Amino acid sequence: MSKKSQKLKMRLGKKLKQNRRIPALAMLRTHRSVQHNRFQRSWRHRKMRLSKEL
């Protein structure tokens, strides 16, 4: 079993929430000037840089 600290769990939770696409309503509201989420990340291609002390 791995032991995650509370700080690390919070950080991973934030990254999980950021890894969503933007809502369709946001695209409509901005007339498609905002089309994609710039924080979106693939688990295989772009790794997270989390510090070791967390």
C-alpha cells in the first residue's frame, strides 16, 4: 500500500480536476475563441512534475 500525504492528495486532486475539457457553454459564450483546455494532460505523454517532499 502506498502512503500519500494530505498535501500530495490535494495536489493530485487539483490536477485531476484540471484535466477536463471545457464546457460546451463556455465555447458558445466566447464564440469559440476558447476552444480547448490548456491544462489538459495525457497520462502517457505529459508527466506531472510533483516534488519529492510532498
